[in-house]
Amino acid sequence: MLMLLLYSSLSLLILFFAFKLFLQTITRRKLHLPPSPPSLPILGHLHLIKKPIHRTFHRLSQKYGQVFSVKFGSRLVVIVSSPSAVEECFTKNDIVLANRPRNLVGEHLHYNHTTMATSPYGDHWRNLRRIGALEIFSTNRLNMFLGIRKDEVKHLLWKLSRNSCQGFAKVELKSMFSELTFNIIMRMVAGKRYYGEDLKDEEEARKFRRLVKEIASVWRCVESSRVCAGVEVD
């Protein structure tokens, strides 16, 4: 009885994915999408993606053209490697391609897609952009925070010189540039450093760093779930 139930469940699962694949095939034909390599059920073209990824895309573009489509799981992605096609995307079709995909990160961490980074193109986004141009990225504002940027760059250079005081050494710059960026932003917003030394409140800085890690892990989890059909992260 148990084996019969197992075989029945497995058969239904296979039929479900086969039917879904059939519907996706019909839909893709109607959409007139760019050429695409043969894909696998569920995985799509993930099995073709190898590091370095830009070389993988270059190899695929030589076979399928400079504009082609791939599927990361259930997510359709269009790769554009032609300079003329990229220019057309950013000139003639810039409004069509202006929106970002909606996901749980934008819903919960960006106040239901209302921040400038996640807001859809429209009056609200244009208003946010105008405020950002006047209050954040204007020449006066940038000059006002010039001292902060100089001071944080000095901290970075001092840290690099300290790491190499015994001679040439390999340095992991990704985390350093990330800390530099966060320190500059938070000093502009709150007047406090949360990475490195000379911290005003170590406990508050520790909570901030933990929060950043949690947000990054949630973002990675959501992005991973988006490639799997029918998977939602709460």
C-alpha cells in the first residue's frame, strides 16, 4: 500500500512538471523570444552556467547570437551582448526596461517597493529621483560630506599599509570596500562608524553588522527561491 502511494505521488509529480513544461513551451513560442539552448526541466540552463560566467555567456553568444535567452530555474533571462542592442535597450526601450522584478525583499525591506531602488517607473519614482538629485547627489551636498569620504579613505589606506608593513601581502579588498561604503553612508546618515576601529558604541555597531548580515542572507535566500517554480519564502 505504501509503495503504491509512493508510485502514485511520483507519477502525479512527473505529470505536473511535464504539463507545466508543455505550457511553458507553448507560451515561449507565442512570445517570440530570442534563441535559447536546450533546457532541462526545473533546472532550465543552470547546468550550463560555469565560472567565469562572462565566458559562458560569450560562448553561448557565439552559438546563439548576441541576443539570446536562458532560464535560471523557472526565471527567464535575456542576455544582451551586442553594443548596438544594449544602446537600443537604454535609449529606445529604456522605459520598457526601467522596472525591477517584484520580490519579497522589495516588499518587506523596501516598504512594499516604494524606495528609489525598487519603485516602479512612474510619478513616485520621478519624485524620489528629483529629491535624491537635490538633497543627496547635488554638488553642495557632496561637498558637504567630502571630509567624511576623505577620512574613511584614510582609514582604509592606513589599514592596507598596516597589513603590508612586513612586505608584500595578499589583501581581500571586497570586504574592505564594503566596510568603507557602509561607514561613509552611515556617517552621512547617523554620524557614526560601524566597521573598523574608533567606534563610538561597540554594542550598537555589533547589532548593525548582525542586521546587515541577516538582510544579506534573506536577500540571497529570496533570490535563490526565485529560480524554483512555485517556491515562496515567508
